[in-house]
Amino acid sequence: MTTLSSLSSLDSVTRLDANAALASRAAAQQDAAPASTAVILGQASDTVQTYSVRSVTSAVSTVWESDTSDAVSALMAANSRDASLSGRFNGLGAALLNSLASGGGAYSQSVLQTNTAGQSDAVASAATAIRQTSLHTKADNQITLSVKTARGVQVTITLGSQQNGLAASIQVADGATLNDAERKALGALADSFQDAVDGLTAVPPKLALGGLTQFDGSVLSSVDLQASVQADGGVQSLSFHADGKGRSVEFDGPVGTVKVNVDMSDARVFGSDDQRAAAVANYLSGIDSAGRRGHGDSDLVDMFKDAFAQMNSNYGSATQPDPLDSRRIALSDTDHALTSGLADFTASVKQTATSPNPLRPEEQDTFSYEANQRTEIGGRSMRDRTISQEQYSHLTASYHQQISPDIPMNLTLDPNTQNYYYTRIDDSASTQVDLGYSDGKLVNATSQRSASQTTHTQKFIGGKVTEDTVTPDSATQVENLLATLKQDPSDEENPSALDLARWQQTMTALRQRLMLQATPSVLRDQAGGQGVTTQE
């Protein structure tokens, strides 16, 4: 029976010309066949299947770096025939991590189409070696996963592809031997790594990094992903990092950039899963609104939403200080109820500016949105503590728009084509909650939310401004929460279940009211009927 050997069999390397019979058969086929490149599958023994490849033309040959009798080489042989990058990397990242989980070690393989016409054997061999190295280190499309174990062992998985070749490798730093727990933890990342690869090679690209944040922190200390892939209009690059202190991702491509950085170092601010999910949903809704209002590229906005949601998912079971431990200040249930439940973060998306009007190149189409959260916890003890949390967002955008929905814009140097609207947007929003305790009692609880929007629209007819309108709108909401919070029935000796249920509803509504809101009119509506002071 024919089987494929495991990666651990690579200690006994078999070179491409080991099977003389297959080479002879390929030469015979060359005489009888028209000029083309063929892959010939042969069997070197009863138990091991090897690939022996020879070009039917005299100039181009297919060269493998190492023995092809393993499962990854078989996958590479099939993938290398695919014209798409997603097809060439299909399943390859997962296969390498699964090989480590199954007991494999360091590995290096590449398949290369090379033209050696007019070269001596020595020159051809040297040139091929250089190309093989380049495939592993400087390929046009390269994705690298680096994982550091808690013991300090660095494991690096690399995929490389370009027009004439495909490469895959595993490096284990300093020749270290992985233990069973490390192999299991690495194997658990196989599907997540492949999801990330599939997302980056999709058209349009997508971010699928959430699984890479879910590693076993007791065995692995950090996970990094670096990528550079060719795309229409330029190069797409990605940098991702996750460890016990934080997570970050930065994507840069022809359409624009996405950045999200989440500080995981202070678990005291983490809320429940439900609370964080509600906070993330609110931000995603705000990003959607900003994208529509600022006419942002929909694919770039979707990528930003994915990055934000994935970096704020699966915080894990972080250890928080005991509320009874006076040496470190923790947050009470009330404190958690009045804050977002998210870790502090910074996030931004910026679209590449374009100038669609050749007569007025200074009029650019732009889109930029940023958001952040910062939490400060102070005081001498749990009984005398302060909590302040601020959230902020800012949108700037500009875009051209046709005057009539039925007549597309076609801006040229001819003034007769210069009929359009040009709009500039500048919006900002913030929310801040401040809490203060003295001798164990809540003595200060205030919130302040604000939102402002400015829309500047110019109408051009025949290249001349016929209308110029600036529309500002703003609102500020200030609320003293102390009176509401003093109604907490849990402070009573024997609160009824009904009172506790009503209190939970009150806190849920209050938390919703304290979320970031970027639209002034909505902010005013939310304040209505709540006895809240609203300023315009």
C-alpha cells in the first residue's frame, strides 16, 4: 500500500534525482509529447511515495528543496498548481502546526520552477539555492507566525509564495525540543492560524485573528503574526501581537490602514462577557454610522470592525484582586455596572486619500475615524477610592457627490463637467464617568456625555460655488447619578427578589445611557424624561 510519511522522516533526505527509473520515463515522454511542463508521480518503494519532477522542455525544471515523501510536500505539490494565493496557501499553515503537534520538528521545503538554460551545473545549482532561500525569506507573498512558549522556546512558521515557487518551513530556536504540553498548545492554534491566512489571502482581504488570541497562557507566552502579500494597487501588510499584557493589530494596504491596540494589563476593568458584548456592539454600530456618514470604503470599514471586535473578544479568566484585600483597589459591582467593561484601547482607521477632481486636486476624498478608552483607578484603599473612565471618538471625512442621482459624476478639466457637491465632515463624541468613595460610602457619581457634528457642503455648477452651507450641531448631557445609586436595594438587610429585579433593570438602562453616542439628536432624545441636564 502507498502511504505518505510524517514530517519526522525528513532526517533522511532524498534528493530529486534519486529515482533514475522515473527520470528515464520522463525523458522518454519528452520525445513523444509536445512542449509543456508535467508533474510525474512515482513510487520509490512499497511504503513511501515520492515526487520526481522533470520538465518536458529542456529549459524549465521543477526543483524540490528536500525529500518529498511527507504529507506537507504532497499538499504543496497540489497547491503549487493553483494560480490564486489563497489556493497556494490552502491548508498549509494548519498542516505545519499539526505536524508539530504530532511530534515533528524543524522543517524546510520549497518547490521551484527554474530556468537553467545556458548555465553550467555549478552555476545552476548556486542560482537555485539562492532562489530557494529567497522563497523562505523574501517571497513576494510571505506570512510568518512566531510563537514563544512559557519556557522561552521560539517557534516560527513561515509560508512563502511567488510566481515561480512555493515554500513552507518550521524553525525551532536553538534546536530546542518541544514538550508534550507545548506541542498540544501549538496544535490547538492550527485552525486559527489557517483562518488568519485564508482571511489575508481573500479578495477583498478579511481579518480573522480572534482565534490567535485564545492560546493557552500557561504554556505559551506570546503569539505574533507578520504578513506581506501582493494586492491590486500595491502591497498589503499586517502585524499582530498578543501576550498576557495586550493585543494589537496593524493592517496597511492600498485602500488604507487599520490599527487596534488593547491594554490587557489591568483585569480590574474587565466586565462580564455580556457587558463587553454590549459595549462592543455599541462601538460597531458607531463605526457603521461613521462609515455611512463619511462615505468610507465599505471593505475597509468592515475590516476595522473585525479588528476591533476580535481584539476585544475572549479576555479569558484573568485574575482580579480580592475586593477585601485593602492592599490593592478592586472595583465593586456598582463600579463595573457604570463602566464599559472593556479593557482600555486605542483604535483607528484611515482611508488612503484620493483626488478625483483634476481641476481641483486639493479637494480630496478622505475618511478617518479614531476611538479610545482610558480608565484611572486611584485612592488609598477600597474604602477610599476613585474611578474615572473616559471614552472618545473623532470622525473626519470629505467626499464628492453627484448633484443628480440619475447623472453620474465625470469630473474633467472641462468646466462644463464641474457640477457636484463637495462635503467635509468633522464629528467628535465623548463620555466620562467619575466615581468617588469615602470611608466605604459612595460620595460622588457623575457622568458627562457630549457629541458634536459639523457638516460643510459646497455646491459647484460649472466649476463655480453656487451654495456654501455649514451645519453645526452639538449636545452635552450632564447627570448626577448619586441619587439613583443610593436606591440600591442590595444595601438593605433582606431585599425582595422583585426589588432586585427592578434594580437590575434600572442599572441596565443606566449603563445603556452612559455609552458613547456620536449623534447630538440621539443624545438629546436619550436625556428626555430622565431629569438630565442637556446643553446645546
